[in-house]
Amino acid sequence: MEERAGGYHSLLVADIGSARTKVILVELVEGRYRFVARGTAPTTVGPKGVVPGLLQGLVELEKATGRRLSSQGRLISPRDELGAGVDAFVACTSLPGPLRVVVIGASGDYSLKEAVRAVGNIPAAVLEWTAPDGGREAGRPRRWTGSRYAASLEDPQARLSAFAPEALVLAGGVDGSTGTGLLALAKAMSRDPGFPSGLPVIYAGDRSRRQQIAQALGPGFAFHAAGNVLPQLGIPNGQYLAAALGETYRDRKLPELPGFGPVTQWASAPVESTTEALGRGWRFLAQRYGQRVLGLDVGHRQITVGLAQAGAYRCLVTQRRTAEGKDAGSAWLSMELSTLMRGMDLPGSVDLICLSGGEISSLPYQAAALMALDAAAPVGLVQLALDVDSMLPQLGALASLSPLAAGQVMETDALLKLGTAIGVGGRARAGSTALKVEVQFEGQPGLSLSIPLANWKGCRWWPVSEHK
């Protein structure tokens, strides 16, 4: 196999989370890559950063496999002549906090919405989102125009720089437009002494004005041009801004990971965010099976919802709220997820709902399935799968180095099929038939059910394994 010839016989993958550090060992077994073992340990953030927690995870792997993976506080890579260590190591992390972003759109009713949606693809905190025209929607934040900004420069607390952003987004204006609102703002921003030198500014607006915007900002900012989020009215195009923000997150936030230096030295590929790795895993499933995949991931601190289909992908990342007592269970998770998904304009029907994250995988299987169905409210036939060992982000990270290894493990070892659900919508008279179901089994009698509306209690289960 090509990858064996390249030296990838044994691979180690780490996911450094906010609460736990998880490591898995993947090896070539009889011609196919398989999941071998996993180790977990509390994430550490002390003087040595995340390294002690990562090494403790390796100790757990060593106990499970009987192999030596580390020596004198370091990962053994590549493998030595005695077979100790691994051929390659990759890692992802969700430990760094969200990127602090200020978003300015050319129009509050069009480009601003698309820009804010693109920011949702990364772990980010939108500090202010505004436009020169203010927009017409209720609750729109205050307007920021060039003249208003210029007038605010005398008051440090009134400037945009007072939000202490780590990145600025200027977006919108259809290609070839005549609006000058963003240009006036850029000129005023160049005179704001509160912005640190080299602050990233991502411009995702009218492409004909890129040079003007860059010149107006001056040399004090790190200017990056991305594709217009709204090249034509009614045609959103936020993927290029999302990609540029992903690069900014990697450059600005991942180096904040305590112990980042040793981890990057050990790694055979760039360390990436868990969000990015997770999205790559969902996209693989959508491409491999030609399905529309809805991914729901709930970690200790962060929720990610993603939709992957036919070469397209979008996601929304948010920091978790907290619940206490008896409410901090599947019902609370369902509420958090449904609130998040309402802002994504998700389709009513999907083919696969893929559940992952420590907060979901710790639930009983039936509770996890019910939580997902309650939150997503799908219509039609949908399959449910659970990432029991929370491997999907790690396999997504592995795919950046070895797509073959990641794909084979994902297909055979990562996902547990929870079952197939039928989502019913619409109206009917009480007592009428709500649903007819016929299931055929190989070598067994079939199952035929007719469910009247009066008996519908929200959800009913039929364990196929118990049908004889």
C-alpha cells in the first residue's frame, strides 16, 4: 500500500480538549488501518502546559498495548529498531479560547448577516457586528459610519478598538457596487491608535475595492483579501471568508496553547483546531456515502453543528451555556442544540445524523438518539450514528496526513449505528393513520405496523434485534 511504503504503519492521534486529552493508536493490520487502543487523561495547563496530560495519555496506551511509546518525557517517533514508538503523530485541540472578532458589513440587511454566519465556522466571539446603514432588523446594533468613527477617536472608550478585537472583518458590497461606506470606515480606522500593530483585517467585499481598502487602512494592519461574501444580491458566498478566518484562528490562537512548542515539534502535520478536524470528518462521511450529513458535537465547553452535503459544508460553533442539577442532562442539551440550529437555516430532511463529543457519548444510547431527534426534528427517513469513543475529531486530523488511514478507521471502528428513525410532519384528523411501516428481515418474518394518530406520543421504539 502506498502509505505503508511511505512509512505510516503506526499512527498516534491526540485530541487536546478543555477537560480531557484523548489519544488513539491506529495501525496497519492485515492490509487495513484499524483502531488499536485509546488512552485518556485530564488536560493539564500548568508550567509545562499540555505535555504532562498528553504523556499520561500515552502511559494509558502503553498499559493497553504493552508497547513503549515515550521516553524521558518525549514521544518516540519515528519507531526505533525495537518497534517502540510510532511512525507519525498528529494532533488537534479545542483548548484555546474563541477568536475575538468585530464584523462590519457594507449593508446591515445583506452582507452583515453573511459575514456573521461565516464567522460562526470557527470558535469565535463576535464582539460587535454593525454596518454603516445600520440595517432595518429589530435589535440591530448601533451604526458605525466613517464620520461617526472619526468623531469617536477622541474618546478611547467609544472607539471600535475598545472592544479589543483579535481580528476585524470588513465584508460586503456586491462586486462593482458604488457604495463608499466601508472605505470611509477604513480611513477612520487607520487613525485609531487603540488597534495593535499587525491586527488582521480580512476584507470580503467588492473585489474592485480591495486595493482602495488596503491603502486606506495603511501599513498598521495585516490586510488579507478573501472572496466577496455577497458578490451578487441573493447569492451568498461565505466559504472564502470562513477559510480565511480558519487560517487566522490557527495563526493567532493555536500558539496560545500551553506547551504548543513541544507538541508541534512532535507532530508530522500542523496542529489544527478540533472544529476544523471535526468538519473534515463529517465531510468525509458525506462524500463517501453520497449523503446529507448533519453533525452534532457537544464537548465540555463548546458545541459544533455542521451540515455536509455534495461538496458543500457549513457549520456553527458556540460556547456552551451551563446548567445545574437535574436539568443538566439530555433535555438541556436538546434545548441548546435546537436554539443553535434555528440560526443555521437547516433543511428539514437529512440522511444521517452523526453524534459526537464527550457530553453526548456519555449518555445512554436511547437518550442520545432522542436528544438528537428532539433537537433536529428531521422529516422523513434518517439514520443515527454515535461516535462512541469521540474519535471523529482525531480521525479528521489524521486525514490531513493520511486520508486512507482515517477513512478506513472511520468506516470500520468509529461509528455505532443507533438505528433508523422516521420523522413525521403535517396535520391529520385524530384517529386517522399517522404512519404505516413495513420492515423486511433476511430469514425472518416481516414487521408491519399501522400507527393511528391517537396513539402518537412523540416517539416510539421498535428494537429490531428483539423481533423474531
